[in-house]
Amino acid sequence: MVVFTEKDKLTPFIQNLKNQDKTIGFLPTMGALHDGHLSLAKSSIAQNDYTIVSIFVNPTQFNNPEDLEKYPRTEEDDIQLLTSIGVDFVYLPQVSDLYNENEGAKTYDFGTIDKVMEGEFRPGHFDGVATVVAKLFRAVNPTRAYFGEKDFQQVRIIQEMVKQEQIEVEIMPMPIHRAENGLALSSRNMRLSTDQLDAAPFIYQILKEGVGLKELGKTPQEVIEFVKESFKNSNFELEYFTITDEENLLPIENFKNDVPSRGFIVAYAGDIRLIDNIQF
Ligand code: AMP
């Protein structure tokens, strides 16, 4: 395992491997790694000659400074985990390696897909994500890049960003990795109390029940009402639940077999924001 902290050293190093016709799989992360990240890294290892993981808590995607400050940082453990599964390289930059002084996020126009859900509740978030991932792609120049469908809207944003920025990379969306009880793995889960952790599988449980209602012939609106009602007497505060077309991320009025759709949820356990989604 080699750890790079400067893109000026990393970029030519990776280019040298690509000149030898090696494929490079890349997984951008914000650290505090768990089995969800590792499942993505393992896919990359299986599908590429070399795998590189970046660990960078990107300031420009946090609209809430407290959230940025509280974001868990566990770099030593992260590097140990990545070494144990056979990741080849880690890129661990300081903010100054990616951003000029006082540089903020670039402003993108993604049409509908950055206006809804996370875009609506976290203003500026996706400009920050697209900005940093474009910078990371230019620093690494990977063959393939791996993203989790846990952040499905992010996957759609990245697909659009690479088109607009004309970056040549294959985007590889990967399924959500869950704990045995169904809870979507997340770096934020380590902030949950034991009671909150015990209760958290409720979120996925309700999503699955929602899918069951669809199969019984209920409309998207009826499923949404069921989910909202279910959260009223729960330990969680529902921020949003919506069912959208997977392509444009706009709400659907009816389920259609030829239009892939997905239900997206955000719920708070105390001050911890949990996100999940399910295919409908
Ligand atoms: P993060 O460090 O939270 O920015 O996540 C880095 C990447 O790992 C993103 O593409 C996430 O979607 C993905 N990821 C995080 N948690 C999971 C999970 N439970 N299952 C699948 N992918 C995940």
C-alpha cells in the first residue's frame, strides 16, 4: 500500500501505470470506512489491475459547518482496513492540494436532478460534490470509478458531471450494503446511541413495507402517506420521503413497468441524519 498526499506525485504515477495498459479502479470516500465502502473497494479490486481509494472530507459539500466539524475522522483505522483487503494506493490530500485559497464550489447546471431531495434540503451540496469529484478524477484519471447507490442522487449527479466536464471514466454504481438487520451502513451510524442503533432498522423496514403496498396495487401517493404515517409514532423525524423516476428524479404519479422508480428517504435520529432508498 502506498499513500499519496500530493496530486503532483500521484498523477504521473498513475499515468505511468495507464501507459502500461493497466486499468485503475477508483473509490472516492470521506473516510470513516465501513463494510459498505469495503464492498465497493472489493468490486474495484476484482475488476481492475490497481485500486486507489481517496479519503478527503470535502469542505465545499457541507452546507452545515457543524456537520463538517462533527464528521468522523479515523484515518489510521481506514488505512489499516484498506491494506487488509488489498487496496493498492490511497490518496489522502490536504484541502490545499485540491483547492486554491478561498476557492469554493463551481456552479453547475444539472437541470432537475440537483434541485430535488438532497439538493433541496442541502443547498449547494451537489455543486460541492461535483466540484471535488471532478478535481479527484483529474488528479487520479481512473479507468472506472465506484459509487454507492446509497447516495443514488449523487450517482446521477456524477454521471451528468462527467458528461459536462468531458471526463473519460466509466461510472460504476454499486448496490447498498446493509447490516444484517437491514440498516444501510453509513459513517454516521457510529454516532448513533445503542438505543438509536437498535431502532434504526425501522427505516428500511418501512421502505420494504412500502414496496409491498405497491405490489398490492397502491399508488405512489398512497405509499407516501403510509410512510409518513408510520414515522409519526416512531423514534425518528422524517425529513422527506418521495418516489421518483430514477432518470430525472422527479416525483411519479403512477408506477409504470417501463419507468424505473425509487423511493428516497431521509430521517433524523436525534441530530443524526440518516439516508436510504429502495427500488420500487
Ligand atoms: P462517503 O465516504 O460517505 O462519501 O461514501 C463514499 C462512497 O461509498 C459513496 O459512493 C457512497 O455512496 C458509498 N457508500 C457509503 N455507504 C455505502 C453503503 N452502505 N453501501 C454502498 N455504498 C456505500
